[in-house]
Amino acid sequence: MYGAGNRYVRVAPSVLLLLSREPSKNNMSEENLNPVEQTKLESHYLQGTIPAELKDENPFFSKESTHLLKHHGTYQQDHRDLRKEARAMGRDKYYSFMVRTRIPGGKLTSRQLLAELDLCDELGDTTLRVTSRQGLQLHGILKDRLQPVIERINSVQLTTLGACGDLQRNVMCCPAPHRNDPVHQEMQNLTDALTEHLAPRTKSYHQIWLTHPENGEKELVGGGPDEVIEPIYGKTYLPRKFKTAVGLPDDNCVDMYTNDLAFMAICVGGRVEGYNVLVGGGMGVTPTAVKTFPALAKKLAFVTPDQAVAVAEAVVCVQRDFGNREDRKVARLKYLIHNWGLDAFRAKVEEYYGRALTPPTAADVTGFDDHIGWREQGDGLLYYGLNIENGRIVDNEKMKLKSALRRICREFPSEIRLTSHQSILFTDIVPDRRLELETILRDAGVPLSEDISTVRRWSMACVAWPTCGLAITESERALPGIIDQLEVELAKLALDRDEFTVRMTGCPNACARPYNSDIGLVGKTLGKYTVYLGGRRLGDRLNFVYKDLVAADDIVPTLRPVLAFFKSQREPNETLGDFCFRQGQEKLAEFSEKFR
Ligand code: SF4
């Protein structure tokens, strides 16, 4: 059986659905569509010329196809370290593809993880990456290997459809495997229902990538008559990417406020009574466009569990019909809400939903658990959260992480969970076998989560160079060295047990969510970063620009006085982010000047 992500919806009869609502013409004037919208419109539901281009001799796709391919879960990239070499060899570039698997709630099996590890070795660049949205990414896939890679991912009941592109992407959910806790089960159920209901239903994915194992025919497991091909998305899908998360007030481990849409579970008596619905979060900024900005989501309403999917659909359909399709820079939901105001947006959602919405409750985030280390899962068994630095699974001279994960998958076959902090949870471990698992990791040179510093544990970087085409600076390759230096500074000040987030990205698109972290480092121009301070681990506050255009080598020297100021003048139990927020940019800079 192929692809879990593209079937007709199955919904409880109690769920009010809006499937019959046609995409509105409000925002669809064809002459004003930006080129990506035009490409989607003419693609016949994301097919375009991908099938023909897959057969040509080129190692790359046309620009139009690269836009469409994102919806299929793949980005065309090139090895940016090797551009000069490519030119010297008379080549354009060394092209390859990133293939992202959509994994709702980061929930997969050991067998599925093993399949991805096999793929990275056999058809990729020998590495696998856990993303900041609980997905997996393969890198370095050559064009003629794309079809077998995507087919093999589907053959283990995973999918890449909708992992990228202008539609609902991977729905995040708290990954903690609390076996006897109905709350976590209900949240995962909602995650699965949202995933299924808002999945694209085009036949193109299956027709292009999936071949029947016996007769070589293309396998068709989704789709239907033309008029219902995309009842929610229509021909042009959404104006921009759309991110959704399901989380808890006391454990905001999915960073709800950074999502276009989030459901914050409100629990009473050990059950989910309903959800506060948050709308309009989004981190990405276009450096050249001052009209762009990061935003945290705002509270829209309270919904009961059986209303959640229909309200999600209403929000998606309002964005579909009124999101900006002329200028992609301001096409995310946050700009629509900014332009209309929350009340007008709520009124439109109510119109689409067909009834008034209940105001949200006062509940808000109070905690963030990264689920790392040994934990009880509620049924006598344990789970182990392994910190994967920046999500990269690789064997190198320092450690054989990939080999260790293979052994754990084989010797502890069970459910695996991926976290939004790019780490892995191994579940269902008998307490007696704890040492056995630790030994596998230690023998491979992999530091146990307990052995890494607090600052490294709470750090996160996007991929950036050499594969991301938008990267301005290093990120994944730079952050470990910066953390090395920070560890020294923090130890000197006896701040090494303080918990705060350090997030780095190679450009302002902000894939690793730097704008709500305690310390955000964002690539601004070649080799230089903007340093942000004053966010916090809870994820409910944006940080501010502390210093701009800081060279990579100056990042830690720039932070050193701030840390000293924090050490000397913090209030009891005050976090770094709260301290910086209380002081503000000017006072921090003033102190730093004197400190120097
Ligand atoms: Fe690429 Fe920018 Fe995203 Fe980093 S933040 S992965 S550099 S787009």
C-alpha cells in the first residue's frame, strides 16, 4: 500500500465541514497573479511539465517545475561550495535535491527510520536530517534518483506530499509518548485529522512518483472526478506555506506561537475540553522588504474538539480566498491579519464556519519541555530523548551517530518520535535495557543527552550552506563552534546550568525560529549576523535587535558583556531572555560599552 497522505477524507459525522465551498474569486484576478500563482494555475493540479522533465537529460528542472516540486516535497538545490569547481569543469552547477518527509506529530516507526537511513546511504549524500518541524530531510539526491527515493518513502507508508509548498505542511504535535494519558492521545488524533482533512488530493503526486510494484503501472490511491480534485485548495492552492501545530499550555514544545494556526489544548480533569485557537504566527522576513516582519500568533477563539477541524478549514479557506496572491513576500496569513485586524479576520472566519466563535480562554503557555533524557512514559516503560545536534544524522570521525541509530532501530524496534528541536525519542524501552541502549551510543562516540551542555541542548540551527539556495551565511556548520565558545564563557560565569535557547539561521527566512528565542543569530550579509535578544524559551515573545552586522568571530565577544551583566544584576530565577527584555537594548549596549 502506498502513500499515507493523499486519501479522501474520513471525518466524524459530528464534524461540520465546508468541502462544498468553492474558492472565492475575491483574490483570483488572473492578470494580477504573481508568477508562482500563474504556474500553479496552469499546472493542472501540480503536474505541469514535471513528468516530461523527469525524462530529459538535464540534471535540473525548469523554474516553473521547481515551484511545483516543492508541493511534492522536494527542493532543487546545488552544492554552493562547489560552484567555482563546477564552472571550472564547464558545468553550470552541481544540482541535487532535498527530499522532505511529512511526519505528523513526528511519529514514525523504527522500520520507517531505517528506511530513510538506507535511502540517505544508497541514494543521498549519506546524511539524514531531523527538521525543526518534526520531519526528515534527505539531501544530495540527484535528479534521476528522485523517483525511486519518493517511491521508497511511500513504500514504508510515509509521504513527501505537502511537506513543502503552498499548502498545509507537516502538522506538529507534542511528541511525548505518554501512553496512558488521554490528553496526548487526543492531541495526536487531532493532528492526524487535520493532516488528513487538509491534505492535497491531486492525483499528480501518485501519477508522477509511484509505480505499481508488480505491473509497473502508476498507482492511483487518491483523487477523484475533476470537480472535486481539490475541494479545499482549488487550482492555486494557498498563497503561501501554511504551518499548523497542536500543543499544551504547560508544554509549548511545538512553538505554537510561530505557526499560522495552532491549537492549544485546554484540559480539565485529564481530558481535552477544547482548544484555544491561535492564528497568524510566522517567522520569515524578506531582508529587502521592510513591509515584512516576524509575528507571533494571536488568540482567535476557543473551540471544542469536534469543532476544531471545521474551524481549521474555515481559517485555511479565508487565507485561500483573501491572502495576497500578487506579492509572495506578504502572502502569509500574518499579513492578512495585520491588514484586516483580528476582529475583522474573526468575523470572516465565522462567516466561513457558519456560526459565531467562542472567545478564547485566558490560559497561556507556562512551560516548554524538550523531552530529552530518560523519562517514564506511564505504562512502566521508558522513553529516551536523544539530542541530535542541529538534527544532522551522520557518521564522521568524531562519532558514528548514524550507525548507532541503525543499531537502536534494530535492537529496540518500536515507535520513534521526532521533536521540534530536531531530536529523537526512542520509546517503549524496558527499564532493564537502559544500560544496553546507552552502551550502543557510548560505543559509537555519541554523547548522551545528559553529558552535553545545557546551552548545546537548547540550541538549534537551520541547514544554510552549502545546500540551501537562500542562505546568506553559515548556520548548521557555524553554530557548533559558537556553542563551544559559549560553553567556556558560561562556565566562567557559573551560568552553565541556565536554560535558554540559542537559534541560528543563515538568512532572515528563519527556518529555525530565531525571532522568539533568548539569543537569535540571523545571517544578514556575507559572514555577518544580526544578534537578537529578549525572546524566551516559552516562545510567546519576540526578541529585539541587539546588534546588527556582527561578524561570526565577534558573536561570542558581543554576548560576553551581556552574560556578565545578566550574572551580576539578574533577579532571583530570572531567565536570560527575561533579563534582556527587562533591560532593553539601550541598557544592554550601555553596560557592554562600559564592560569593554
Ligand atoms: Fe535556508 Fe534561510 Fe531557511 Fe536557513 S533560514 S534553511 S538559510 S531559507
